[in-house]
Amino acid sequence: MRGSDSRLPEAQSCAAPSLAARPLPVPSLAPELPLASCHIGLQAEIVIPVRDEERDLGPSVRRLAGYLRDCLPFTAGITIADNGSTDGTWALAQELAGELAAVRAVRIERPGRGGALRTAWLASSAEVVAYMDVDLSTDLNALAPLLAPLLSGHSEVAIGTRLARGARVARGPRREIISRCYNLLLHAVLGTRFSDAQCGFKAIRGGAAQALLPLTTDDGWFFDTELLVLAERAGLRIHEVPVDWIDDTDSRVKIIPTAIADLAGIARLGTALARGTITVPQLRDSASPRLHPPPGGARTGRGPLVSQLARFIAVGVASTVAYVLLYLLLRTAMPAQAANALSLLATAVANTAANRRLTFGIRGRSHAARDQARGLIAFGIGLALTSGALAALHAISAHPGRLTEVTVLIAANLVATVVRFALYRSWVFRSRRGRSAPPPVHPVPPTPGEAPGDYLDPVQHQLLDLPE
């Protein structure tokens, strides 16, 4: 929507007319500390993080302000959070704050969308804080369904999703594949259940934000993922809204550096959670206290070789297809070795998680981080084989075709697959026979007057953290 919102629908169920200038005074805000005084008493505060967006900012904010005024049955305001703009964005933000009564502007000198959202949300006194991308890629008719479950108290977090049934998305195949691979990686590594971590359309209740935001550390694009993972670990209910989404063809998001930063963020957050360096408070009971352990809650050890091999092959075929597609996608933007490494890393993590559950029958989060770490050693062997095959190919032919590259990589990947299966069976997911198993957990009825959860023993408390 660069400079115009003509790509958006001409009419919505509640169209937003152009706003006349309303020169009402707005309190002056310090450049580093966004104050909430001009937004006291709001039910919802919507933050728009911007950096060098002077072409989009005016039309988008006026359109959103009109929609909030005319279409929402509750009080809502807009905060423009400029983070390190070097063009005329900040001057325009101040002009909009003086023109529109529902708008305020704050400036954070350090660039970074995550840092801007953290600062603005922590300073807010609204019942619910939300954010939208400045290009308004999400249809505004999804705003009320996003905010209503939080204002009613049904949920604590709400996100727009482009990957769930009912969403209508207009974007290129490259972004679609990268988005789906990223969320699959989150499911495999961090055990997440939400469908879309990256959609720029989210909201959280103010109290939950105040509790979780100090635990976040990322100032960039990974902030969304980090907050959602922490919210899920805290037991909060995450409501998902399938959205109508039109991708901004002039987006300034640099896909490859952002993807690399996201992978580093996953590794950093996963390591911190595994080591216990992040203490996530339980803000809401996410499971019944009378929890029975799932049938696969313990390691089942080795099954018959033939059935394991059949499941391993099925997972391997799916992983190989994903690997080839991701390689071809990334190869258009980076050298062969870098595309191979990223493609193999993404599919290797997902492959380890899938084989852990499907091939070797292991459920739950117990030892999941250790299994992934061992799986990365198997990934290293696969990377060495495929990188060596690529190097040999380029030594023979200076400019091999894509088909030749893919053929060589598939052959090398097959060899790596055989090695990986042997490692999975003999080491990564080996049977833990000989070790005493934990005693079975049985539900214990509470004594009269005892609060639910008071009677749980440590094993049951641990089980409460397992996915259903």
C-alpha cells in the first residue's frame, strides 16, 4: 500500500470515511518514554510501529482512526511508535497526533519493532493492547473479532492467522513457503500450538502484557514469536482469527536476514527454556488438575525394525520434498552452500521431531531438547555429506544447472538418511532400559475444602506441562 490504499477493498461492512482535521491539543511526549496519560481509560490501544514509513503513515492512520470511531462498540486509541526513522515519519506522526483526537505519537530512538512494541505496551493503561502493521495488510473487519475475546475475558491473547482454515491470503509462493516452514519449525522445536507466529495483527490483555513483556529480550521481528511462546508456556488461552490478508508488494522486510535472525531466536529461546534460565509464571491453569498421563507419555523404546523403517521412510520422503522446495526457493537469493545449509537445518529439526513422535513413539517434552541436540549432530553429518557433494560438483563444473545440483543433493541426502536412521535408532532415541521407570501417576481425589492443584505431587505437576 505504498502511498495509497487502493489495493484494499473499496467498501467494508463499516467503511471508514476521510476524517476532517481536528486540531485538538495532545500532551507533549518525551522522546524516549511514551506516556499513557492521553490514553487513560481506553479499552483498547492499538500500536502501529513504524520506521521510515512516511508514505503509508498518513492514509493508514486516518483510515484506521475512522474505523475505530465509526465501527467499534468500545473505546480505542492509536499510538504511532516511531523507532529510529530517518525520513519525515516522526514529523508526520506528530502532525497526525495533533490532528486526530484518538492518536498519539511516541518516539523510540533505537530501531526495532519488538523494542517499540515492548515500550509502548508497557506504558499503556488500556485493558487490551494490540498492534497492526502500518500497511494495513489485514482487513480491518477482523479487528473486532480480535479484540472482543480479550475484552470479554474469554482469552488473554489473540492473533491473526493466515495459515488457518477460513483465512484468505494474497501473497507470493516464496513468502507462503517460508512462513509455513517457519511455523512448522516452531511446532517441532518449541512444541507450539498456535498456527501463525508472524502475522502483524496481535493483541494481549494489559495484565498479561505487564507480566510477560519483561521476560522478552528480542527487539526485532522475533519478538512476536518470543511473546507467543512465553504466553503459551504461561498457560494463557490464545484465540486465533483467520484473516483476509493482502501482502505488501513493496515490503521492506529483508527475508533472508530476518529468517536467519528468527532461527537464532528459536535456538536462543529454546536453550533458555531448556536450561531453566527463563522462569515463566503460570498466569492461568492450562490443564485439568486431574490429569492422566497420556498413553505415550513415557519412552516406548525400540519397536520392530520393519515398522520403524517404514515410518522413517515416510517421514524421510516428506522431509526430502520439503528440503528440495526450500532449497530451490532460497537458491534464488543466496549461494548454493548457504541455501543448502539453511534448507537442511530447517528440515532436519522438523525431521527429528517427526521421527521422535511417529517413528519411535516418544511423546511429551521430556528430553526433547536433548533429542534435538543429538539430532543436530546427525544434521552435521548430513551437512558435511551434502556440502561435500556440492563442492565436488562445482569443482567439476563451474556453472552446473539447478537440476544437476538437486540431483546430486538428493543422492547425498539419501546417504545421509541411512546414517541418520542408524544414529536415531542406536543413539538419539535409544531405549532407556535398565533405568528405573517413574511410578505410575494416579488421580488422587482432593480432601474436602482443599483447593484444586494443592494435592498434586511433583510428577503430576510435571505432567501438567506436557502437551495434550
